Amino acid sequence: MKILVLNASPKGKNSATIHTALYLQALHPEHDFTFLSVGQHIKACEKDFAPVRAELEKAELILFCYPVYTFLAPYQLHRLIELIKADGVDLSGKFASQITTSKHFYDVTAHRYVEENCCDLGMRVIRGLSADMEDLLCAQGQKDARNFFDQLIFSCAHGPFVTPPVQAPAREKPIYQPVLSAVPKTDSKDVVIVTNCAEDDRNLRGMIADFRAALPCESRVVNLREFPFAGGCLGCFGCAITGKCVYKDGFDEFLRNTIQTADGFVYAFTISDHYTQSSFKCFDDRQFCNGHRTVTHGTPIAYLISGDYRYEPNLRMVVEARAEVGGNYLCGIATDEGNTAAEIRSLAENLAFAMGRRLTRPANFYGVGGMKIFRDLIYVMQGLMKADHKFYKAHGVYDFPQKQKKRIWQMRLVGGLLAIPAVQKQAKSKMTEAMVGPYRKVVQGVTRHDAP
């Protein structure tokens, strides 16, 4: 089989991810492998897409190889998908799968993003391999890679294939015109609206205008299309100790002085290719100059999204998960799918309320699970990730359960006592009261002074 490996890592042949594909090539000389370093040479692909098109047309199976960056694929792969769709090369009926390496931080959303776009192209998509960064170095990881490839070749002949996502019904979308009158403004809070709004994107421009009108405080707009990005994140870890990016385009200072100083964040974009135009992904990835530090923890956020958001379950998961992991109060999402003006007015009021009250909410599974992965990663890599390690120590992120020795011994004592039949019989009727009693005292102790 003719297999085209699209290496979307910005590190090219020095990528850890691509070595899984190289390992499979070494095991299977009966297959014809071709490798393209599209991530490292994405600017060359923009100038001349013909070499990529030629290889895509020859391939029977296209294998996307990339590291997971900030919930999704790297910017370089987002840009490649834009180029593939814009070129119009016919990939319908070809097989597609993927190999990623990560610490499993939202690898699921990255895989679904690639699957959705491959389905858009009419490809027959087979579930990919999501490996740990070090899996190929151990016997079990090598076995998993071999099993993946055997299953992949079998599935090309027999299936099953990934079920394409439900498509939004074809319809002509009405142009959204600003309709809200400006409310009086205060200068007590500063809200930054980060967008990649195109000049001809009338709907998003109208939504931003109405949101600014409805917001009872001052706001400013930062358009990412106007920032001179030198490129996407290189994954070089040059910023791990100093916090300074190796690029000289000034993004790290721009991020810290222009965006992160705000009291509230609004992200405004139009849905494209199951996320948005790639400049926003470049912005996402380049924020790695902050490492894994939740430096905007506690800052409320809101979204203005133009497009068929209700038909984008993976995007909805990314939006919620980003807020949860970052410790940001998600005030809501306004779209242009229904009663847009009312949604925008409500969202502006909610953001103002959240900033005024400094609202927080406990993290759900998305936030707790994501931060536990980071906690364990940074603890092990503290010698390299010095800034992250210092931040995690200062903010109590290292909440390892095995260090709660008193709690562990208490549970051992209770467990030992309940193992005695006589004690178990006596305690059975009292267990509920023992568990609920402390909560009851909290409720009974509420006074007027506790009310907000």
C-alpha cells in the first residue's frame, strides 16, 4: 500500500512522533512509505502546494503524524488543512489515520479535530494511535504501535471507519447587523476582545460591535490577523526556563502587556474547519511561552462565535475545557444561530457581573483531570521546567494524595474497624449520619452575614 506520512511536527525529522512511523516503516518493507515534513516547511507549502498535491494524489493511505499542542493539532497542521481544502485536491475514498504523541492532555480533542476534517474531505477515516511521548522506548509501547498498524491495514480492507459528524443543514445564513444601543460606560474594568475577524466577516464584526455596545465598561479589540507572527510554536522548549520565546516578533511581551493585563477576556471568531482560521491556533500555541502556568487564573472569559456552533461538539468541548483548565470563569457563548442580540446582551451583562463579583466555580472533570496531568508532568520535569515548577509550588498545585498521610491512616483505621463484624453491625445505622452530620452543621450555622 502507498502510505503518505504527513509529518506535521515543526521539528521535522527530529520529531519524537515521526519515529513511530519510521519504526513501522522499518517493520513493513512490503508497504511504500513516503514522508513529507509539512510542519517544518509549512511556509514553503504556502508558496507552492504542487509537491504536496502530487503526493496526496498518489497515496492510498494518508497518515497524519503530529504532537498534540494546546488541545488540538499544531498550528502548522491547521494551516496545512486550510491549504488542502483551498487547493481542492480530491481525497475522497482514500484512507486516513493518525499518530500522535503527548502526555494525553486532551489528545481526544486533537484526534477528533483531524477526523472531522478528513471526513469533510470524503476520506475513510480509521481510528488513530495516541501514544505517550516515551511509549516507543518501551516494549509495551512498541507492541501497541505494531498492533495499531496491523489493525490499520486490516481496517482498510474491512472497516470499521469513523462515523462522520452530523453536518449543519445547507442554508443561507442571514447577515447580522448591529442593533444594540450603547449603554453608559465605566472605566473600572478593562475587557480585551481577542479576534481573528476578517475584513469581510460582517457577522462577526456586527457581533463584536453589539457586544461592545452592551458592555457597561470599556473594551478594546486585538485582531490577531494584524500581529506579525514569525511562525507557529516550534516546540523547542527554549522558553522553559526564561519564559522568552526564540522568535523575535515580540509576541511574549505583546501577550503579557496587551492581553493578559485585562480584567476580562472575550474570544471572538468564525468557525472554520471545525475550529477557526489558523491565525487563532498560532496564537494558542505561541502562548506556550507561559509554559503550563495558569497565569490568568480567575479572569472571567466569554466567547462570540459565528457559525453552526451547535453542530460542533468537539469545539464545544475545547471551549469548556480551556476555561476549566485555566481556572477561568466561563460566562457563556453567544452565537449568530438564533436570537443573537439577546444572547450578546446577556453575555455582556454576565461578564460584567462576573468581573464585579470576581466569580469562581470549582473545576469539573475537564479541569481537574487536565491539571493532574500537568501536575505530574511538571513534577517529573522540574529540572527543565523551572518556571512551571516554581509556579506550581507557590500555588499549591502539587496536591499529591500520597502525601496526605494523616488522611490515609484515618481511612485505614476506619477500614480496619469496619472489617470487624460486630463493629460493622453497630456502625451500619450510623454511617449516614456520620457522613452527613458535618454538612448539616454548615447549613445550620449560616447567618445573615454569610449571604452575598
